[in-house]
Amino acid sequence: MGEQVSATAAKVAKATNRKTSKAVKASPKTSKEPTAETSTSKTSTPKTSTAKTSSGKAAAAKVPAGKGAAAKASAKPESRLAMVRRARRINRELAEVYPYAHPELDFRNPFELLVATVLSAQTTDLRVNQTTPALFAKYPTPEDMAAAVPEELEEVIRPTGFFRAKARSLIGLSTALRDTFGGEVPGRLEDLVTLPGVGRKTAFVVLGNAFGVPGITVDTHFMRLARRWKWTDQDDPVKIEAEVGAIFPKSEWTMLSHRVIFHGRRICHSRKPACGACPITHLCPAYGEGETDPEKARKLLKYEKGGYPGQRLNPPPDYPGKPAPPLGSV
């Protein structure tokens, strides 16, 4: 009887040891420095769920509390309504930054503005402004310019570059003004674009600033900033004009053009935008493409924002910068 009890007890003990061994094998090993597998897996034990590991600290450092949700939110596509609101706010804030925004070509009448705008292709407004005083002294009217000797006109406008092609355009448009429009610059888009050398951009500059007709001037600066600010993803000027025009009231188009172009020339440059000195970074999806250090960014500012002369020899009275120097004075 005693031998049977002993045998039974031995069997029970052996079975118990076998279960304990399986349980030990199945349960994970815990230590003060868990492996990568245990630190990233979810377990039901309090120690592994609350343990602070070096890898856990690193993860917390990379994603601070509250930043993850913001990052996800910023990754969401912007709605059309949100984009329109942001775009209009940019326009309002640019109006505060550049209350003196204006066309940067010197002119006294529609003909001078038309000629100056044609000359501004592939050169700076400063170079045009330094050239036009002598030009208009010699050819003050469309009739005078239509009768110009091409070689003599070319020599006057040589500083603006592409002077032969520009001379042909100036003589051609002056002839059309004399013969078709009675020597006057027309105030309609459909008439202006029939003139040699005059496209929609030039026409809107003239209409907006000489006739008070609203228009969007899509030059290289406007195109660049409209795309950086996600107002459009188009690269065709006519399509950009249409898409941006749908965002803003028509009454804002001309001044919007001046403000955007001013900002592109002074701060939001093509190659080195001065992000660290920009007043609208909180509204810009492209922030960080340029220099973000404030001190370094300030050195990139141009014209009155950088303490330099502007482009006009005769700027408006409210312009806070210095006038441009005449040709040959520097």
C-alpha cells in the first residue's frame, strides 16, 4: 500500500514539474533592459508595459507630446475653402507689409507705360527706368516712335538687352497706334493684345495702372509665389491667371499683383528665399525652402527691405526707400 502511494505521489510530482517547465518556457524573460522584441510588443505584465527603456526615450525625443497629431493634420490635403481663406489672408498681410506697393516702372502716360513694359522683358525695371528718360526725350509720342530710324532706336534702348527685337516691337506698336487707334493707347484687352510685342501680361500692366481696369499680372515672380503658396499647380500663365483670379475679388487683382511681385523681388527669391525674414511664414506651405536663420535671411533682403535703393528714379511719395540712381551715375 505504501509503495502504491509513493508511486502515485511520484507521478503527480513528475506531471507538476512538466507543467511548470512548459509554463516557464512559454512566459517571456523579463530584465532591466528588455530586448527590442519585448520592448515593442504589448504584454499584459505591468513591468513590460510601464518599463522606461532607452529606445522608448529615443522615440519620445523624436516625436514630442502633441506633435504627432499636428504632423498628421498637416499631412492632410488642404481643402479648397481652407486654401482660399489662407490665400486671402496672405493678401491682407502683404497689404500691411507693402502699403506702398506700386508698378516699378517710371511713366507719365499710357504710352510711356506700354513702351516701358515691352522693354522690361528679360531685364530689370531698374535698367528700363534708367533708359527711358533719353528714349522719351527723343520719341515722346507714337507718331515720333513710328517714324524712328531702327538703328538709332536700337542704340537708345541697347542697355535693356534684345534691343533689335524690342526696336521692331516698338516701331510696330507705335505704327499700329498711329494708324489704327488715332495715336492713343486703347483701354481694352482685346485691342492691346493685337499690338506687336504685347501679350496679356503687358496688357494687364497697362490696363491696371493706366486705366484702372483690374487685371492679374503673371510674371516670373507671381508665377513662382502662386505655386509656392499652393494657389495653383499650373505652369501656364493663362491658367494661373484664371485659377488665381477665381480666388480673389476682381477689385483686388491689380494690387494683389503688385504685392506678390514686391514680395517675390524683396524676400521670396527664386534661388534663396529669405524664409527667416519673411512676415508670412505662418501661412506659407513652402517655409524652409530657403534660409531660416533670421540673421542670415536679413542679408538676403533687397531694395528698401534691405536698405538699398529701389528701381524707380521717380518713386511714389509714400515709397519708404531711396530712388534709383540714373544711368551711368554708379
